[in-house]
Amino acid sequence: MTSPLQGIAAIGFDLDNTLYARDAAMKAWLTRLFPEGGALLREALETDNSGFVPRHEFYAWLAERVDWAKDWRDVEARYQREALTLIAEDLAIQSAVESLAARYPVAVLTNGGGFQRRKLECLRLSACFAPERVIVTGEIGHDKPDARAFARLAGVFSVAPEQILFVGDNPVNDIEGAAAVGMRTCWVRLSAHHECSVPADLVVRSVAELPALLNRGLGGYPG
């Protein structure tokens, strides 16, 4: 039986909820906004939906529930001022990425704007990725799961899509998008409640599992 890892020549990573615990950082920030907790905090977390909701829509929702924001841009600005202090490094993930970067060309493909680069710096992962291999979709005009975003990723590697393993948590933006252009996929499945319409080649709970799986040429735990 052919391993799903056979022939991999490069690895691409999503950022949020893949290279760090984005949901934990967002919960900490929302708790600052709504220190009383209760139903409003729960509703905010549900509306955020692990970042699956477009950011301007979520920020607009928050703007209607705080007294200091004129519109969603004020909320976005405050989030970007404060969020970096709440992002926690995951030493196991950091070690895994460093190990993989020593063996494979690696890149990041993340939806969003320039703030994503600041997250990488905060996580001390910038050294693992050459600047031209950090692709922020807001800078190229095509968000995941658009095939053109993944084409840009393949371009920085100069290898065929089927030789690229793309690692991400979002079933649609990451797994379906990468699979649609022929890439191999590794789904970071953070919750048993999340489902993916396209079977991923690998399923893991954390990027920290990847080096050992690649060493053995094995897939992840059953999806």
C-alpha cells in the first residue's frame, strides 16, 4: 500500500489554529472585552466560530456590542494592538516546524493581512520561513480556498502540487482548497465536531505529530 507521504518534496502550513492555538488567544482577548463573561462572551465565541467567519463580519458584530467602536475597523485595530500579547508559543510545535524546515522546503499560506507576519514573529517562527515563502492572501488578492492562492504556494516551491503536503485546520479553506489543486493534505482536526467533506491524507491533533509520522512514512490517526 502506498503511503500518503511518499514523494513529498515540500510542506505548506496554514497559520491560525495550525502553528499556534489561535482560539485560546481569541478567547483571552474576548474575555478582556467582556470581563463579566456570561451569555455575551459565549455568544461572541460562537460567532467567531474558530475564525471560520470572515473577520470583517465578526468585527462588525462586536462593534455593535461595545460602546467604544464606530465600526468594525475600530475593533480590528484594537485586536491587532492587543492580540500579540495573548499569543502563546507552543514549544512542541516550534520544535516540529524547525525539524521539518531542516529537511524540507517549507512555507506559510495564510488568509488575512500583514498582521499575520507579526504573528509569525511573535511565535519565533519567522526564521523557519524565507520571506518569499510567507504568503499572505490579502497581499495577493486571492484568499484560500481559491486555487490561485494555492498556485502561488506551488510557485514558491517550484514543484508539482502533488509533491506538496499542505497542513491546516480549516476543512474548507485548507483541506478542500489544497486537495482541489492536487496537493496532499494534513488536517489538524482540533474538534471531533468538525467534519471535512474531502478525506484528508493525514489527520493529526497537532503539527507536533508530523516529524514522527514523516520519519515512519505513516498517516495520522483515523479521522
